[in-house]
Amino acid sequence: MKPILFNTEMVQAILDGRKTVTRRIIKNIPEGTHRIERDHEKWIACFGAYDAGIFYDYEKPLRPQLYKAGDILYVRESYCPNYFDTSIAVGLKYNRHAYKADYHKETIGHIVPEPKWKPSIHMPKEAARIFLRVVSVHAERLQEITAEQATREGIKLEFPPFQVDEFIDIWNSTVKKADFDRYSWLANPWVWVIEFERCEKPVEYSPW
């Protein structure tokens, strides 16, 4: 199993069944890449460059993508280990951890201290409760997203083209200022489009 990080809003979309695809930046690709294609088990970036005044097409193998079809992923999300507040019933189903995506303070019937959330990056596999099976992976430019795909990203709006507008806002909000010129919507970076489906926690085999 491999880990994958989602923020709280996207975890809620997965739990609601609204999110079945995610886009992740393809980093360290050659400047001028105009196509990314699969060559057997490898992905290749095709890019153009001038050499002595002549334009050539070049190919460069990409580092192996993080995920591939058939992989099982466990979702890392913000959580509080060993939180025993009985008013958070959903959390009690999973090793007595509380998960931020389930926490709605207005639904609590009495005043309780808010859990001390740990960032998703620090969640161990043993605390995971959401498991995903990768259905397919392909590469495309960010601005190629359609309204239907934006909806599958977890956008709630019902009328196109506003799904894409909402997706743009969410995407840009996740990009660090230092990376905005490379990875924002206007930069139109190459991304992995990872389609997935919910699955049960797999039984891990041990020979011992």
C-alpha cells in the first residue's frame, strides 16, 4: 500500500462519494515538453529544443510515477489519535481516533474540547480508515480539465462551466506562493490524472 494525502475538504468529498479523481503535479520535466506518453512500462516526456539553430524533438524517460493502476492507497488525513469523546461517534469506529473530516462542532450535543489535530503528513498507515484502488493514470495539462472531470474532483456546483471555475480557485489555493509561476492554473502545468475507487482495507500477507 502507498500513502496519498488529502486535505479535509477533499476527504469529505471522498466520504460523500463525490470525489473519484485527483490531479497531482508532474515535477522535474524538461522545459518545452509538448507530450507525455507511455512506452511500455515507462512514461516519456517529448520536448523540443534548438541545437545549432535546428529544432529537434527529444525524449526523456520520466521518473516512475508515484501511482499506477491496481495500486492500493491509504488516505492520510488530519486526525487526533486516541480521542475518547463519545459525541464523535464516527471516530469511535476506527481505533478510537477522531478524524477532522467528521468533526462538526455545531452537531456536538455538549461542550467538549476540540481535538488536537495532527497534520495528515504525520498519519501512520495503522491509523488510516479510507482505502482507494487506482483505476487508471494518465498525463495531461491542467487546463484540459472538463466540467465533468471537475465534478469528479469533488466540486459541488451543478451547472457548467462553474465547476471548472470552482476547481481553479481550489487548485490555486493549494499552490505555494513560491511555486505559483510554475504550478498555478495560469501556468498550466502537466499533471497526473489519477482515477480511483473506494475499497476495503486489504489483508496484508506476512510469511511469519
